[in-house]
Amino acid sequence: GQSLEQPSEVTAVEGAIVQINCTYQTSGFYGLSWYQQHDGGAPTFLSYNALDGLEETGRFSSFLSRSDSYGYLLLQELQMKDSASYFCAVRDRAGRRALTFGSGTRLQVQP
Amino acid sequence: IAGITQAPTSQILAAGRRMTLRCTQDMRHNAMYWYRQDLGLGLRLIHYSNTAGTTGKGEVPDGYSVSRANTDDFPLTLASAVPSQTSVYFCASSEVSGANYGYTFGSGTRLTVV
């Protein structure tokens, strides 16, 4: 079956850098996505990696290593508003874009 | 504002009752999805549709049905609700091809089955 592992909780201070890891075990792999979800809100799309390497979007970066079945989300210059849950998700089949999500990492940013 | 509209926002439903959760998008996305979110379990795929007229089963389809009569609407029906279907339900859409892989999610329906 499919499985994605990510830490359940991470705590960091404002202005710091935090890395949220995700390891996956799936029958197929076509890309790794990251989503942010604030309490009571809907998930919002952050990034997508189909190839190995680092993708940067402002303060957020996402990394993928397909040989290690591993990726991470890097958040720099943390702000209080970054306190949220972060989900990695794998696209595991060709011809469709349905995603399998991890159980999420709750990030708490402290002053 | 382009996006996804879900209705109702929340509902308390008696066990055994039938209910349809509504989802409408105005982005002309080909693909649509229904996920349920339970504490500690992340989002789990119930059903999906790659294009109007086609649907597929996800990870947890039992007890749910969907239809996709047109591009914009993707309703989810619970034929006979059970307490284990208490959850937050999210509808989402995406492109089915091209370089934009991100999902757009609706604001969710919080369903309590009693």
C-alpha cells in the first residue's frame, strides 16, 4: 500500500529556519506536493517537485530525492502566520492527478 | 472570485439519512476530487473525476457515491449515513494536464452523523 511519513509536530521560533521531512513508500511516483492548512481552513497549495532537486518560492523551498523516496519543505524567516499544518502528498499514478496525503505536521512558531 | 463553493458549511445528520454534499467550481478544471479529513489521519481520497462523465474510486469509497454530469459540479452522496462518516469533507479541483499541478480546495463541509 501507500504510506507517507512526516513528523506530527515541530516547534520553532520566529525568524528561524525549519525543515519538515517526508518519506514515502508508494507503488508509483510522479511527484511530491506540499500543502499548508491553517486551523479551520482549507489546504492551500505550496509547491510541487517532479524531479530531484530544490524548488524555491519566496521564503519556502521544497526538495526531492527520488532515489531516497524523500523530500522536505524548508521554511525560512519564520513568521507567526506560518503556524499551521503542513502536508506532503504524492501523485502515484500516471494519467491522473489524484494525491495521497501524509497525516500532516503541525508547526508552531513561537515569539 | 474564481474558486470552489461547497454547501452546506456544516450539517448535523441523523444516522440512516441520505445526504448530498454540493461542490461547484468556476475555474473550468477538468479534474475534481472529494477528500475527508479526520484528526490525525490527514486527507483521504473518497472519489475523483478526471473529466465530466467519468468517476473513479479513491482510498475510502465505501458508503459514498459521486456523479459528474458537467465540468462544474461534483456532488457527493451519502446513501445512508453512519456515525463513522462524521468528518470534514473537502472538495478540490485541478488541471488534468499541463504544468499546474496544484489543487484548489473548497472551504469544506463539517458533517456530524448522530
